[in-house]
Amino acid sequence: MNNTDSKFSQLVHIMKKLRSDDGCPWDRKQTHQSLRQHLLEEAYEVLETIDEERYDELAGELGDLLLQVVFHAQMASESNRFTINDVLDAITEKLIRRHPHVFGDETVETAEEQIQLWEQTKVKNEGKRSALDGIPKQLPALVRAYRMQGKAAAVGFDWPQIEPVWQKLDEEIKELKHEITESNRELIEEELGDVLFTVVNLSRFVHINPEDALRRTIEKFDRRFKKIEAVLQQQGKTMHTVSLEEMDSIWDSIKAKEKENIEQR
């Protein structure tokens, strides 16, 4: 047994101890359902650490996420459903099965070809009824749309170039403007969804994950908004006492300063 195997076995043993009769009351009380939110939160904490490039903290955050996997496996073991070994066997077999160009006779030259092979393998060998199967409905809408379009593209349902995507986006925006003019709320929602879906498609063509892009923009808005509040506070003012034009002016100054800092790096 190497050092990695030993450490993993120790983690599994600790989790088993925590769930035992003389273990931790909180850990014994948990169920698959009660841990759902913790699993989600740990995944998002890993993403936040990566986004902020706090790589010195990444090992700890990945450990928290790994604990959730071990926790669920231990509970399943207690119910005689499966064990952590079954989890490891399943992912090992899946990786080998979905990489026939590495562990078999297939030939793949590019990452794009691998994506296509990955999706085709799932439909052909894993009993998937649709190329779109396997996308969790609980995913954020932007991520789900991105994954869905990628799966469709992998089996050939896609435009060959970006130009038709721009045309589609223009078309959807015109339809949205029309429904807003008509004040039809139900159709406005539908057309707005079409616009967002097309923007996701555009992001895929430029190889940008839309969830990541939007998350960065949200963080940018949060940072700049709070800076406006700080500037106004230094001036003895609040947002309630100044005009939108004055706030916009401060915003533009903050934006210009951030751009200058980026250019100087």
C-alpha cells in the first residue's frame, strides 16, 4: 500500500468511526438528503478558490469536497447499497471505457474529437436513450444550457461557424423587442429565454463558459458598486442624495483605474 492509499484508507476509517454508535451525533444524524446542500456548497467553495486563484487553499477545499463523497459512500455502505470501493471501481471503469484512444485502438488527435468520441461512447455503450441524457436538472440554467448545446454539437447538431449564431442572436433580440412592445408577459419570458440560450451558444463558439463569465461580471459589479459607496461616504454623501449621473461618473473613474492597473501588469 503506497502513501496515497494509506491516507485514503485513513479518511474512510475516520468517516466510519464518526458514523458509529460512539462517534459524532451530528454525523450519525445525516442522510443523503440532508447532505445535499453541503455537497453543493463545498463544490462552489472549490470554484471560488479557483476563480480567486487562492491555490494555497485549494487542497483544503478539495479535501472538503472529497469528504462529501466519502460521507455518502459510508452511508450507502451502512445500507448495503454500495461501498467506496464500488465508487472507485465505477469511475475507473468509466474513464477507461470513455478513453478508447488511450486504452484501446481508437485514434483521437484533438480535444474536440475527444468530446465527440466521449458523447458517442455514452450513447452507444452506456444505454443512453438520448445524446442529451446525463445533464442534471439541478444545474444552474446557464451551465445546463452550455452542457446541453455541447452534447448536441458532439453528435452534429450545430452550426459549422459563428456567423449564423450572430444572425440568430439578432433575430431573437428583434423578437424580444416586439413582444415587449406588445406587453405579452408570457411571450416576453419565452423570447428572453431564447436570447439567453443563444448567448450561451455564442459563448460556446468563443470557448468561454457562460457561467464563469457571468460570475466574473457579478463580482466586478459588486466590487465597483461598493467602491462607489466608499467614495460617496468619503464625500459625506449617500446614493440617496446624489444623481445617477454622479454615480455613473464615479463608476467610469473606477473602471478606468482598473483598466489602467491591468495594462500596467
